[in-house]
Amino acid sequence: MGREDAAVPPRATPSRQPGLTMSSPTPTLPLSLPELVAATKATLEKIAAEYTPAVFASSLAAEDMVLTDLILRNRLQDRIAIFTLETGRLHAETLGMLGRIKETYGYDVTPYRPQPEAVAAYVEQNGLNAFYDSIEMRKECCRIRKIEPLNRALAGNKAWITGQRRAQSQTRAELHVQEQDEAHGMAKFNPLADWSEDDVWQYIRSNNVPYNPLHDKGYPSIGCEPCTRAIQPGEDVRAGRWWWENPDSKECGLHVVDGKLIRIKSVSQQNA
Ligand code: SF4
């Protein structure tokens, strides 16, 4: 494993405190990487202390490898279990990350798979790649392969964690570090909400964190193989996800309920 992180104590600012950040989605001052790492570590430790059982939903992409590293490096895995949604349509490179995590950390990420009968019925009625035909068909595929397994993975927990960042897309511009997921009846944490793409890669490189080789081939954001393409320089980082759809509909449904993007309340909003 690489160098020790969190060497520099976090700098308190009026709206961005380390730990369970309840900050405005509009940052005031950018934090340095050591400050971000310290704040993220404090958030994970707070979750482990106060919100167990908790789970981390890992897509095995770069952001999620940062959180995987921080959870396992700080030995929080007994209180924060890591799972992934193995949809049956992932790239071989993405599936290969399960082995690399095992090799690097000795940890088995738990795969949650769709119900075989539901997949078979969808394919029989609509075709294997019917998600290209309409947004409704795409959402139904995501419901079967992602949302139903996600609901199973979240059941019985007090909190779940994602690797989403505010800067990733317009649908995530209002993301908070801590939110209340009303749909699942539990807290939801996005510990990397304040991180930039540069922060993610600086952390990965300086700590020798394993990452999906597709990131080196023009895939900044990685989902299922048939729904993800490489992007060109200058394109939005999520332009390769469901590229045939409008940007404001590009969420897989994991953060959407009844067709609407969940604007989950931040804790600060709830307490207001
Ligand atoms: S991302 Fe594509 S293949 Fe994967 S579950 Fe959604 S529609 Fe289906």
C-alpha cells in the first residue's frame, strides 16, 4: 500500500467542516487533497460508529476505488460492507477489478446479481438490447439489473454510501455529502461530493490504488458495456453513458424514484 494519507489536519471553513459534512452544495474554498482525505476518512469513521450496519455500493470505477481504499486501509470493512451490482452486462475489465481488490486488500466484494427469471422474461419479450429502443425500455432494464438487486443489497442497513461527485454531471450538481434517502428509509452518504476528478486521480496514483484499465482508454465513467462508450477530449465525463439519451435523463435509476431524480434532503435542509 502507498503512503499514509490524512497527514495534514483539515482546515475548518464556515461551510466545509471535516467529518459529517452538511455543507452547501456550492463550495466556498477548494480544499487540498490531504484535507479532502481527512474529511472523507472522518465521514467514513462517523458512519462506522453511528450508522451500522452500513454498505458501500461500489461500481468498481475510480471514485469507488478511492473509497474502497479508504475503507479497507482504515479497517472499516467489518462495519461498512462493500458490494457491487453485477448486472451481467459489465466489461471484462470491470469484473477483473473484483480479483484485483482481492489481490491487493484480501477483500471479497459481494456481487449482487439480477433475478434470472426477470432477465430472461425481459430478453424474451423485448430482445437482449431493447434498452436502445426507448428510455422506458432502458429504465426497465436498469430496474431489473440494478434497482432490484440494489434494494436487496440495502435491505436492513442504516446507511449506504456512494462514490458520486458533484462535478460529475448536471444531474449531480446539488449533491450533498450526507442526505436522507426517503425511498429506502435510510441515510445516504456521498463522501466524495466535494472531490474533483483531479483529486481522485492524484489520490489513486499517490497511493497505488488499483483501477479499471478502461479509464486509460477514454472511459472516465463506466457502466454496463453496451451502455458505455469512450469519450473524446473535451466531452463531459458522463457523455459516454447512455449517449443516445438527453443529459438530464442520464441516471440509471439508483438515485431516481418513479422516474424522477431524487433530490434527497441534506441533513442541514432537514434540520432547517
Ligand atoms: S446500463 Fe444498460 S445494460 Fe446496464 S442495466 Fe441499464 S440499460 Fe441494462
